[in-house]
Amino acid sequence: MKTAIYPGSFDPFTLGHLDLLTRSAALFDHVIIAILENRNKTPFFSFEERRDMILAAVDESKISNVSLEYYGGLLIDFAKQKEAAAIVRGLRAVTDFEYELQLASTNKLLAPEVETVFLMASTQYAYLSASTVREVAYFGGDVSAMVPAVNLQRIVERLKENE
Ligand code: ADP
């Protein structure tokens, strides 16, 4: 049984995240989505909102070997606790590379038994980020090509509320 952790802020969960999750779920027996507390970023969507949207997207996509947890500590401790074989991360542009390399190297130092696996972003989502979604939706732009259809209304309304 090979478990992978897919960590992130998912603020909100995008089609790029869903693409990576779907591909990871095909490679591993079980994928745990870990919504991590990030000390450097205050999330726009609450944990409950992010959780509900991710679960709705997973449900709609009919991926069955995925579960979700929140973790407030160090990612590598969570991975060890879950006896995960790997941490999955996405690489978009080269700008992701340096940060991801640093993260993966640190985690390797802390727990050599846990691998970090990188999947290249699919071409159509290579420039898609959660912050882009928030920015476009805030100014009333169309984000239907960026987020799972099941969450579109919720995201648009929530950003409108915040105006
Ligand atoms: P973090 O705050 O850890 O960067 P994110 O929620 O932004 O969390 O992203 C979580 C993971 O998903 C990261 O590995 C990121 O590279 C990946 N990711 C984000 N957007 C995309 C995308 N459009 N295509 C593929 N992977 C992506």
C-alpha cells in the first residue's frame, strides 16, 4: 500500500490542483490531501470552505482513493506519521523550481525515507495559480476555465462579498 501526501494551501482549489491530484491518484494506492497551515500566508478561504470545495471536486471527479486532512505542523512529520512513501508537488514554471528544490532537500534531510515526487503541470494549467483565481474573480473576471465547475458559484459569490 503506497500512500502519497499532496500538500498545499489550496486557497482555492483550482483545475491545476485537480489535475495534479488525479494524476497522483493514478500513481499511488492512496493520496492524502493535506491542507497545511502556512505561517507566511493568511488564507482567504477558511479551512472549512477549502475542505468542502476540495471534497466536492473530488466527488465530482469520482476519484475514490483520496482523503483529506488539515495539518498545523511540519509537513515531514505528517508524512512520517502517515507512513507515506512520497510527497507530491507540482512544477509549473522554472520559478517554482528553486523553492521546491529547497523544500525537497530540507525534507530529505529530515526524513530520507520519504521521497518528493514532482509532476510537471499540464500545459493548459502551467500558468494557473490560486492567487490568479482570486485576483480575476475579485474584479469580476470569468474563472470558469480555472476552477472545478462545482465550486464556481461559491468562489464568485465569496469574492463578491469581500468587495
Ligand atoms: P503552496 O502554498 O504549498 O505552494 P498551493 O496550494 O499553491 O500550495 O499548491 C499546492 C501544490 O500544487 C504545489 O506543489 C503547487 O506547485 C501545485 N500546483 C499549484 N497550481 C498548479 C497547477 N496549475 N498545475 C500543477 N500543479 C500546481
